[in-house]
Amino acid sequence: MQLQLIKFLAITLIWWSNINVEYAVAATRDTRLINAGCSSINTTFPSSFFANVNETFSELRGDINNQSMHFGTSQKSREAAITYTMFQCRNYVSKSDCNDCFNTASLQILDICKKANGARVIYNECFLSVLLVALLLVALFKSIPWYESERFYQQTNELGAGVACGNKTSNATGFIGIGQEALRELQIATPKINGFYAATKTKVADGSAMYAIAQCVETASEAKCLDCMTIAYNNLQSCLPNKEGSAYDAGCFMRYSTSPFFADNQTINIAPYLKQGGSSKKWAIIGGVVGGVVVLLVLFAWRLFRKPKKVPKADILGATELKGPVSFNYKDLKVATKNFSDDNKLGEGGFGAVYKGTLKNGKVVAVKKLVLGKSSKMEDDFESEAWKLYEKDMQLELVDKDIDPSEYDAEEVKKIIEVALLCTQASPVTRPTMSELIVLLKSKSLVENLRPTTPVFVDTKMMNRETTSPGESNATISISVLSAR
């Protein structure tokens, strides 16, 4: 029984304390007007203007009551006028208090500015702004002038910006410095927060606290909000060390007080928005660094796999893979050709036989076994054979039989052989230079006019045999003297 009584008393105490806290915060509510601004130009369409104003007010009041909105805009057109309206409550304000502030603002703005085609009233807990545009401009531009609506919804700074300071000062140690830091953090963080609103509570040395909020209209850009916050922060410096102060402008509001005007659970953690560069810039930097590293890794992997793998010297590479001269020992070549087996023999030329070889990597190649000590004579024999075939107009016999005749031009081959024979002339004077070679290879008529003479490497006995044998030759025979070139 006693335990149940204790629980009942505890619950009652908690409920009573919550009521007192809510009452203490609510008791600070005020509907005092801190600033009003009216256009110096009166509307020339009062009936249309007031009808539009009443419609926009009704629409905004419905948004507050039905959708619990703290910010809203509305525009209405009638006959000769278009009216823009914008209203905003501070985010900590309840729906009922927001509705009360709107009702007060909607009455006072008409009472203060009357027929002015532009008006604005600002309170600690809300603000209301109205603008009228003549339909004459709409007729001229065939649409609602974009610069009017943009100026109205996005403008945050005007000449009417100001500050309202309390009349009590704080004696707490370091109060000015604490206040400046708290307001500076709001100036930095608010433009980065979605909805452009922030509320903080900062402890003061004497055990009290500073409550502060900052807010921009939701239709402003981040840059314009920051500009407005900067002006508000600078203006509030004149209030410190007063215990309270409010800075206002066309599209932003900043306020501080040592008296709580919002509940402790309505504060916002702005620490993440105070880091240099902001969260968006931070992620942009991280993304850039990660992207750069990924690109470097891709390039490194591409170069790594693109680079040919090194093969040990013992692994014989195919001829098409050789980038330069590579030495292999005789043992490896014997293994590749099965000890130069006749079964692997592909053919035989003047310098030795050619064998089919199978490398350790499985590739099939041709291996030429040179006959040492005979290469010089064989070279002479080959050149003599070329001259002999030229004299008989049988140069095509020099072409590999395995090459399909349809793959080359016979006359072009003859011309190339004839040009090559010109390069073997005994006298350097009769040999064509490199530039002349290019011209000869590209021309047909010039080669016909330059006939090679019998080179000195032609065996005299062979030449004599050919001259006594039947057949005709167009080649001329002359005595040439060998000289070094």
C-alpha cells in the first residue's frame, strides 16, 4: 500500500514539473511588434488588392491549422493586380501559437500599412510580408514578371534591416565572448541546414544559459541565407552584454536570450555543420580523393597486365615475339628439332638446312642450321645464281615456290631484283644512292633505262659456260674493277 502511494506521488510530481516547465516557456511568449515596413507607394487598385490579400490570408491560415506548417507562400490575381504573400513562424512555436501570431500579423499589417502596395511586419515568433504587382506589367510581359516574384520570395536583405536589444545586462564572466561564439556558430550552421533553421542552448558561467535561434525564409538560397545571417550576427554584437536581442531583415531572423523561449528538447545539434567546408564539401573532397586513387589503381593494373611477361632464358620464344637478338644454347635447339632430324627438315638453302622445331611453350618455329665455313662462298654462289637468272629473264625463280603468284605482281618483283643488282655494281659511281633507290622503286621507265652490268662476283668459268651455251641474252658484259665503297 505504501509502495503504491509513493509511485502515485512520484508520477504526480513529474507531471506537475512538466506543466511548470511548459508554462515557464509559454510565459515568455510575446506578440510585440519589433519592426514594420511599408511601401511609400499606395496601390491604385484597392478593391482588387484587398480581395487578393484576404484570399491569400485565408489560404495561409488553412495551411497553419490543417497542415501544421510554419512556412507558406500564396499568390492571387484579380482584375488589375497580383498579390504575393509570405508568412513564417519560428520552428519552435506550437501550431496554436503560430496561428495566434498570424492572426495578429494579418490585422496589424493592414492597419499599419493600409493601402501600401508592399508591407512587412516582424515579431519575435513570426513575420508576414505582402507585395502587390500591377497587371499592367503582366500585359507588357505576357506573363507574371519573373523578377518580381523572385525578388519577393528570395530576397533576404533590405535597407530596413535592424536590431532590437533588451534593457538588462548580464554580469556573468565571459558573457560577451560566449554570446559571440554562440551566435557565430548559428551564422555558419543555419545556411547549411535543410529548412534554414537552428536552435541552441549554451551554458553561461553564472549557471544560467543562453538560448538562441536563427532562421531564413525557405525560398532563399544558401548563399543569400548566409549573407543575411552575417548581417544579423554583426548587428547583434551591439546588444551584448544585454541579456536579450533580436536581429531582423527581409528574409532572416536571429534572436538570443538568457530566458528560455523554447524547450530544451527543441535544440538542434549544429556541430556537424560547423566543420570547415560543410558536409557537402567534405564529401566532395572525399569523393575526389577516392576517385583519384581508383583511377591510379586502374592505370597501374592496365600497365601491369599490358607489360609482356618475362620468360626465363631457357624458355625459347617464338620468332614473332623476339624484340632483339636472343642467344640459345645448342642443346635447347637440338631438343626443339629432335636432334635436327631429317623428319623435321623443311628445306635447304645456300647457308644450310631449315628444320621444324617445337619450343617448350608449344609454339612451332623454323630453325636454320648454318654450315660454318661455307657462308662466304654460298653468298657468292647465290648472287651468281641471281645474275644468271636475270640474264635468262627468269628472275621469278628466286621467289619462294610456296608464295601464291596471285599475291604479288611479277613485273614488280622483276623490277626489285633488277634494282638490287644495280646495287651490286663494282664501281661505286654506278651504284644508285638511297634517294635514287626510292625513285627507281617507284618508277618503271627509269629502271628500263638503267641496265646492270656483270658484277665482279660472277664466276668467270660459269660466265664462259653461259656465253657458249645456246640462248640469247640482253645483258652486256664488261670488265669491272673491284673497289671498296
